[in-house]
Amino acid sequence: MLSGAKGARSGRRRFNATDQAGSLAPVPRLSEVIAALENLWPAERAESWDAVGTVVGDPDQEVTRVLFAVDPVQEIVDEAVKLGADLLVTHHPLYLRGTTTVAATHFKGRVVHTLIKNDIALHVAHTNADTADPGVSDALAGALDLRVTGPLVPDPADPEGRRGLGRVCALDHPLTVREFAARAAERLPATAQGVRVAGDPEAVVRTVAVSGGSGDSLFDHVRAAGVDAFLTADLRHHPVSEARAHSPLALLDAAHWATEWPWCELAASQLDEISDRHGWDLRVHVSKTVTDPWTSHSPSPGAPN
């Protein structure tokens, strides 16, 4: 399913660059849209191991529709084809560890072939979007109705102290861990996993750290922040066991995809505002297709709720 970002436009007459000499064409080129995205999430702010930027696309092609999604998988690419998108922007890279082939006999090769055959560009913003201001964790905090007070791991290169990994947040009013987990399960996209909790369900939560995506490498920073709870994804047994032994910190483990999907709506709204500012004839969409790999959940009989 698709949801248009706020302010999606329709019915505007299309122009070419020659129609208004010396002005920006209302139908932008891919290079112009990518320049705007790079301004939001500069590639040089990505981690050294990351693979961000434009994967497929002709800089001179016109862009009239953009689709945002978490994963560059075949299901999302097929959705982009059906939508008539010219550009697909995803959070996760297609080739994080590189490749020696894009043959269509491999599932990632099929993605590349489908994109090229349908003149669809692919652009990735990953760790450079994680630490952006606003970024992935700001969107997660917004989805949970939390007030951001600062980054969990500040970017030392940011003199204003706003960029960085994760966010430290305050609740509008105290909740129990059980109530906060219920809020997260209700506000985040539905997945088979839901939200797992480690800690006293009746403990009071006033402050929370959040980090979209995998976050169990951040426990030292979370403890240093002195928050009551930490919501992230992909929490593993041993790090959680050790974290619980260190302190009464409550841990909430949501699905990786669900904690990062809110960024798609944030990013789409950012591009929509840029489009309005430039007068571009651009429609921006967000995919609601669930690409979380887990498809079902069977609770153990007698397990704690």
C-alpha cells in the first residue's frame, strides 16, 4: 500500500528547463533531487563501512515521483514500478558488502535489472540518516510522542550538539513500563514480533533513550544518560542479560523495520518541503509494505504477557 506524504501535489503543468530561462525547472533532474538529498544526509557523515548514495540512475533523467521505503527488496521495487516512480529512496543499502555481479540470477541482481529496465533510480541514506538532525531516531521519538532533549551519542563534529546516534527523550507524563510498551506497540507499524520487554513492567518511566535499528552496542551510553528505559531493536540475549545486571534499566525491543519506518515519513516530508520551495512538480510517496522478515508469532503457552 502507498501513502502520499503531506502536501503531495497534482495537476501542475510540466515544464522543461528551456521554458523559463535562468530558473530551476519545475520538473527536476535526478541530479537536482540527489543534490537536495545529499544536503539532508551528506555521504561523508556515513560510517566508513557503510554503502550510501546513488546506486542506480541517470543524472539527467527527469523525476516526477519518488518512493521512500526501508528495504531495497524486490517487493518494494515492484511497488515503485507499479506506482510509476522515477526514484526509490531506501534506508538500507542494496550492496552493503559489495559484489562482483549484478546478474539477474541473483535476487539483488534482479532488483538492479528491474530498476534499470524501468528507468528507476535508487538512492540510499543509511548511517548518514541515522545521525542527521532530524534523523531516524527523531522520527522514532516523534512516532512515540516523545520530546527529544538531545542525541544519545553526540557527533563531535556538530558544534550545535544536535546530530548524533540515538536520542534522549522525555515523556509528556510518567508511564509504567507496561504502558509505555503498549504505546510503542500501538504507535509503531504492526509486526509479528511486536514489542518485547525486559524489566519490571510496573516501574515508572519518565525519560527514555531511543535508537532506530540495532542498538545493543549503545548500553554504556544509555546508562550514562541515566534514563529509565531504552527502546531499540535487535536486542540479543547476552547484552540484555548483562545490561539488566548492571541497572534496573527497562529495555524495549521492537522489530528493526518498525523502528526505522517512521523515518520514511519524515524524509518524505522533508523532500516535499524542498519540492515546494523550488516549485518542482514532484510527488512524494511512502511505502507501507511491511518488509520485516518475520511473518508470524506463536506465544509460548503460559508465557508472561
